[in-house]
Amino acid sequence: MYKKILLPTDGSNHANKAAEHALWIAKSSGAEIIALTVMETASLVGLPADDLIVRIKEMLEDEAKKSLEKVNEIVESADNIKITLKTEEGSPADAILKIVKEEDVDLVVVGTSGKHGLDRFLLGSVAEKVVRSSTCPVLVVH
């Protein structure tokens, strides 16, 4: 049923639980997993010191790498599951929706809330926007 599963991650416990669900679905359907982390760099615009921006961006890149490494560890524990690791810059929800279209994704598996704790009732703000705007099914994992 599913050929491509998009797994957005920010390294949070919710995202890692979502990775376990995505892995189970991928095993059952023979799908590949695209793990995506998004660096929010919009807040860096207008900061006064160029070297400060560079250091913050390096920290964001390091955090993104760690998030993808954790998902890769979870997925590599299973045999024969193809995983692609991607990093994007921008708004997380917008980047997720862009990848859904570009990669012809069949299913998005996302955690309810991330590291930033921006909960809106039961869903995180990113998950909520993806659910409302996605062109494919979205599984939200608590």
C-alpha cells in the first residue's frame, strides 16, 4: 500500500516513537523511509554579528545530524528497509509539505510535538499544519 514514508524528525522522544511506527509500517508494506529534519534559520535573519550567525547555524546543523543519526539507528535495526536522510532549511511544516510533493510520498508519520513544546491541544503546531494541508495520509504518533 505504501511505497514512500516521510518521517520528519527533530530528535525528540515523540519523533523517535514516530520512527518506530514508520519502521513497522515500512516492514509491513515494503516501503522506503525518507527521514527529514528541518533547520529553522528564519530567526537568524537580522542578527548583528556574522560569526554569531555562523556558530548558531553550525549548532543547528549538528543538532540536525544527531536527529537523523538517531532515526537511522532505529531503521538500521531492521533488515531490507531503505532509508534516505534529508536536511532542509526553513519552516518545518512547509518543508514537510514540499517534500511530500517532490518525493511523491504516500504517508507521513510524525510525532505529536517536538522539542519546542508548542502544543496546541493534542497536536504540536507542525503536526497540526501538516495534517491540515497534506495531500497524503498523515499518521500522528503520541
